[in-house]
Amino acid sequence: MSDLLWQKPGVEVDPRIQAFLAGDDVVLDREFIQDDVTASAAHARGLAKIGILSADECEALCRELGILSDDLKSGAFVLDERFEDCHSAIESRLIERLGDAGRKIHTGRSRNDQVLVATRLWLKRKLGEVQSLCREVAEVCLQRAEAEANPMPGYTHLQRAVVSSTAMWWAGFAEAFIDNAVRATQAHDWIDANPLGTAAGYGVNLPLDREGSTKELGFARMQVSPIYAQLSRGKFEIAAVDAVGAACLDLRRLAWDLSLFTTAEFGFVTLPPQYTTGSSIMPNKRNPDLVELMRATYASIAAARTELENLLSLPSGYHRDLQFTKGALYHAFGRGLGALSLLPDLLRGLRWNPDRLAKAFDDGMYATDKAVELAVAGLPFREAYKQAAAEPLPSHGADPQASLDARVSPGGAGAPGLAVLRQRLAALAPAR
């Protein structure tokens, strides 16, 4: 490992202790280093504005930061065990290339606001991906709801309950993922605050151009209080994890449906072959492994959220405990986005089996229709309920399509409100 930024003369660093202190930071920081490079360039330009850096020094620093960014993309520079973290790697590179100009880059900032700003930039991008994927899923679901309306059983308690349709199933998940896109947008907008310039949580004795760096980095506003910048660490991450978690909660329920519907006992759905796998021993098997792992994804996100929440049992100010927020955040978004990215094509490719859907109806599923018809005719509903239990068939008989057509309450099959959902989806602007 290179010389540590904080190492004091005459104090020998125990490598075992340093390995524990560094933890997984070098590996995790590979995810965040590009954002730290971007923020470092903005900081350099801010220092030039207040005379800490000359124009030539600023130009040289920004040029080298651009080269470093390219080297990171190409693999010419790899963040590895030579460095404590991405912050020390960037500074070491600048000192190696530029000498004293590189030694000036850390003026007026701390690793605290470095990690804060890099994390915020990363989170904004990841939440934008969540929002985009949720919008895509909602669009697929809406298209299929508009194009197909096979009658299918509706279930409560995993028991056949009433007549439903594939269009209603699609519409339910369309609205869910519209809401998930809204949730991701709200989380994005909430964390869209620039902490650069808050240093270690108490500001610095320099007239930093924090408004300028806010604009340059594309933040919507400046995070004013340096103390709150530290207090918000972990809190903002939880909000972001909650957003991807909300989408994966709906993904879990959708995956559960598909897990059931693809069984031989149901047989309602056929998955695209590439979304299934074979057994290592049973030649006859095609297993819905992808759907099952989608169903399991939320467990990783819930674990990450629990870790973040428990890390925040702290007083104000910075504490090294917060280093562990990176891993939780990385794993939550890695698993969540990985699963969500596969969902749109899975939904485009699944096929309903109308014959199996049609065979799943029984007379009892029309009892609610019969009870409502009797109530409309004037019978008190509790009396209608008892009569329908004994004689479940309504005036249209055991006709699933007639049952659906009669369901004219807003959102029901006879008045599905798909145009309203499409308007809501169209109103969602991509996250900045």
C-alpha cells in the first residue's frame, strides 16, 4: 500500500489493523471512483475561482483527471491494494503526475464530503436506472393489457374466487410499476443535494463557491448545513434502497404468480425457453430458475436496508462505522437492478395458455355477480349473499366474458381505465 494520507511521523502502521480498516473499500470504490474524479475536477475549478490554484494548475489538474477517467474506463488504471481507497488513489496519481499542484487538490475538502458527493452522484444515476426500468415494465404491461383480455381465475387465499382476466392482471402490475417509477423519482429528487464543500462536517475557513460546484455537478440544490451533510449519510442511502426495494417487492409478487402459473397443476403460462434451465439429473425438467431468483432478490435488498439502519445508531458527526454503508448500497442496487433489467423481456415473451385458463373456472366463481344482481333488484345484500351461496349463477350464467363485461366499476374489466394509466406513465419525465 502507498503512504497513507493520514500517517504520522514515527508511528508504524500495523498491516493487520490497516487491512481491517480498509476492509472492502478498494474493491467497492471501483464503483464510485469515476464520480470522485468528476467531483475532484469541480473542486479544482472552485479552488481556482478563489485563488488557491492558478489557472495553469487548475487546467493541469483537470487534464490529468480527464486522463485518469479514460484510464479507468480502458482498464489502464485499476484501483487495487496499493491504495487505501479511491480518494487516496486519485490524490496519489495527481501528485505523481503534477507534484505540488496535486498536493493542493485536497485544500478545503475532506474524505467525508468526497465520499458523500461521489455517493450522491452514483445514487442519482442508479435511481434514474430504476425509474427507467420501472417505466419500461409498466409500458410492457400496459401494451399487453390493451392487446389481450383472456378470462382467467382471480384468487384470494390461493383459492379460486371470482372471474378475472389477463388484462386485469397486466393492468395491476402496470400501475404498480408506474408507482415504483414515481417512488424512484421522489427518492432521486430528495437526495439531489450537493454536499461538496462541507468538508468534515463543519465547513472550512475558505469562501468556497459551493453554488458553482452545485451547478457544475448537476445537483438541484446545495446541502446547506455541514452537520446535516454528515447526518444525512445513511439516511439518504436508506431512501434510495427503499425505492429499489419497492420495485422488487412487486417483482417478488409477480415472480410468485409466474412460479405458480407455470406449474403443471396450473399450466396458465409458458415462459420463453431461455428463461428456464434444465435439471442436472432429471432430463424431463425445465425449471423457472430465473423467476425464482427474481423472487429472492428482495431478500438481499431487505438485508442491505437492515444493515444501513443499524449502522445509524450514532451521535452526530462522522464515525468510521459509516464506511460499511458502501457495501450495503452496492449489493442492494447490484441485485435489484440486475433482476429488474431482465424483467421487461421476460414479460414480453411469456405466453398464456387460454385452454388451461378456461378449464380453471367453476360455478362458484360467479356467486359474487349473482349476489350483486340480487342486491340491484332490491334484495338486502346479506339476504342476496345467502341466496347466491346456494344458487351461484347470475343471469348471464357461467359465462366468464359476460361476467367481465358487467364489471363496470372504475378499474374493473368493463371499465379498465387503461387510458388513465397511460396518461400517468406519459407524464413521468426521465430522472435527470
